[in-house]
Amino acid sequence: MSKRVISFRFWKTAGVTALTVAAVSAAVGAGGGFSDRDDDEREPRRRAKNVIFFVGDGMGVSTVTAARVYSVGVGGQLVVDQMPYTALSKTYSEDSITPDSAPTMSAMMTGVNTNQSVIGFGPATEPNDFNRDGDGEKPWTLLEMAKHRGMRVGVVSTAEITHATPAATYAHINQRNNQNDIALQALPTAATYNERLGKGVDVLLGGGRRHFVPSTVTDEEGDRGSRTDGRDLRTEFQSAGYRYVWNKAGFDALAPAQLPVLGLFERGHMEFDYDRPRDLGGEPSIKDMTVKAIELLRGAKRRNGEGYFLQVEAGRIDHAHHAGNAYRALSDTQALDEAIGAAAQMVDLRDTLIIVTADHSHVFSIAGYPMRPLEELPYAVTSYSPGYATAGQAGHGIFDVVYDLNQSTGVVEESTDRNGVPYTVLGYTNGPGHRGTSRVDPRFDTFAGLGGVVPTGPSHPAYLQEATVPTAGAETHAGEDVAIYAIGPGADRVRGTVKNTHIFFTMKKALGF
């Protein structure tokens, strides 16, 4: 596998100063740590005209690390690795240690922490209003603020565009699963339209066509919708002035003068990036959608006077993890990184803030002491197990069993469990990949993989990583902190260990709101 290298030039943001150890100690000693109030301006800053906010759904630190090894090798650099400002984000929701995407994205879009399954409401709102006491406060999202100030706004997702993460930019609802209702909040002519959106979200690109199509109607790819109210929102959005597209051909033909745009490329979620080339409609990649959205939002001229806010979600990283399939999780993470690189190369980083983060992590780990590929070792080994010579072809060794060095003999051999059975580099704490009590060599395992396909080994795209705990359904999220990466005006506020609400205030202050 050849190494993929993407780099771009950094500009130093006006007003950035070095934060010394003494300054950190003084800040913590005086006030117990950093807060949004600590960030009050003491000197002029360059403001951001535009903000692009990337979310890798479920893209925890272990996912980024594994994707780096898979994509560019253990010593390589992803695009996010090259961003000058980083931080750790605490993801807990108001009612849970380990969150789902609804409260985490709501926190990042409103600055207000909330509860599981709740989108765009404060912590007084419980899922489904099960206490029957009504919903609580409805804070403004950053997208709503941007629209109110005359900026163009866009939402892009490889998941359904009404799914929790994209929906949290433009909707308010106490149950994330009510996606048919969420779709109506984006429709300017609907009775339940979110009036804070003004004339509407300018660019909506993603999956989820079923939530716009009646259950009695067959869509462009031969699938039935899920709406039980008989409404065809594709037609209603067009009547409201939107240009509607559903395939790559229509997508490619989009031009800035045709805003607003609704693109729905799948009945449900869009394809995993690995499977996308076989899609009937030839759907666009996340990179394609990101580039197109930027072109549409900034208009025909290089600089649109009022700027834009764009949110891009790689939603299928999360879904691959839930399925226990690391191959697709990492290939979708690589696709997101390429989209970030494309965005960074086409915008002016002196006036555009780019922030990248995850909403939560997964119970996904890199285990054992796997050796780097043979050609990367700084010394000659005495001998090695036959499979190790080709380990470098399996995602630079990440999609293989663990090969470790016997430091007494210089022999590279498989690491094994206490019964002498090899195990893989990647695995999950729980999930559908649980094999039972009797483990077998992963290279000869006939356990059915994704889609019922029996893989030929752990490097096969259908392989389900082993899981310690069997779960009746999907693998679960994890509760540890995730990373934030930033570049552009206001990026220097991304530092330390912060609550995920800090991302909202960083973007808000960068725009001068």
C-alpha cells in the first residue's frame, strides 16, 4: 500500500501568543482551569468570515490512530495531524457518562449540555417528554445564528440528513428517532418549520430520502419511503424554491446560482466509502460533497460578502463501528481526512476557521505489541513467521494478527492468547463479533462477516473484529474524551481539556457573534 500524503500551508492567526507553563499554572491556580470567560479578548484578533465544522461520528482517538496507520503508515501524517491547535473534549451528556450523538452534537451547536436522544433543547427536556411536563429551553444553534446574520449555511452528511448529528444544526425535538418530523422542520412551507432558519438551509446534502417520500411511493432507486402522512417532501421542497437532486449526475450539474439545494442520495444512509463505487445512482463522496458545498455557499465570486457556515459529518464511521467492522470505519475515516484536506486547500485559512472533532468514541482498541512492517524495522531480524512478510500489505499491519519480537532470539512471531491462539491488532470490548468460548486463528476463521460474507482473514473488508462481550444488537459507544483539531482565525482557543460545549463558543467567538 502506497502512502498517502496531503499537506497544506498554515497561516499564523493574528493575536496568537505562546502559552507558557507558568501561565497555565497561574490560570489553574487562580480560577480552577480555563473557561469561556477566560477567553475574553485582551488584544485584537482576526475574525473568521467562514467556519467549516467537521464531525467524524464515533471517531475516537483510537480510530484516528488506526486510520493513520492504515492510510499513511504509523509514522505518517493525516491532514488533522498537521493542524496546529488541538484539545481534548469531554463528551458526557447531562444524564449519561457515555453519550449518543443527539446530546453531543446539540452541545457543540448550542453550548448547552442536554440529555440522551434530545436534539436542540436544554437539560430540562427528557427524551420523549416521558414526564409529560413539556420541553425546556430551546437555545439557538450556531447555524441558526449564522442564518440570522445573513450568512449562507450548509449541512452535509454521509448519514441520513435527518439523523441526530446533522439534525442538531437545524432542528429541535425531544426524540432523535422522529426523523419524519425532523424533515418538516427544514421545509419552509411546513406548519412546523423552524422559523429561525429564515428562508431555509441553503445546502442540504446526504442520505435519508425515505423520510421525504410517502410509504406508498417508490423513489428513484426503487425503494419505498417511510412517511405515513402521504406527503412527498421532494416536491414540497421544490415548490419552496429548492433544487432537488438524487444522483451524481444531478449533483455534478449544481451551480451556485441554483441555491437552495436539497440532495438526497440514498433511501437511508449513504454507502460506506468502500462500497460507494457500486452505488446505483453513483453517489458523491464526502470529499465531493464538501467541495461542492463550499463552492455553492461562497457563491460565484471568491468571497461572498456575508460568509458561510458549513457542517460536514462523516456519519458512517460510527455505523461501521457499531457493526464491528473496522475496515469500513477506517476507510471512512480516511475519506473524511481527504475531505478536510480538500477544504483546507480551497479556502483562505486567514479568514476561514476549520474545526474537526468527534461527537463520541467507540469501544475500539489497538491491542498487543504489534511490530511495524518488516521493511520499516531499523534492524535485521533472525527470522519471522511467514505471514509477517505480508503484514505491511494489510493496512501497514493494522489489519492483521499481532506479530511481536522475541527479544532473546530475534524471531518475529505471532502473539497468542493463553491457549496459544493468535489474536488481531484491532478489536472491540463488545459487539456482534463475539465468537463464543472457543477462539480460532483469525486467519482461518469462518465466522460470518459483514453482509454474511465469510472473510478470508482479518484484512478482508467484511471481517468482523472479535468482541469480548456479546451484545444482542450493535457494538456501543465509549465514554472517553475525543480530540479536537483546529486551524484558522480563532483556532488558538482550542487547547487543554474542555467540555464539548467549548466548541460552540470557539466558533461563535471566531465569527464575532
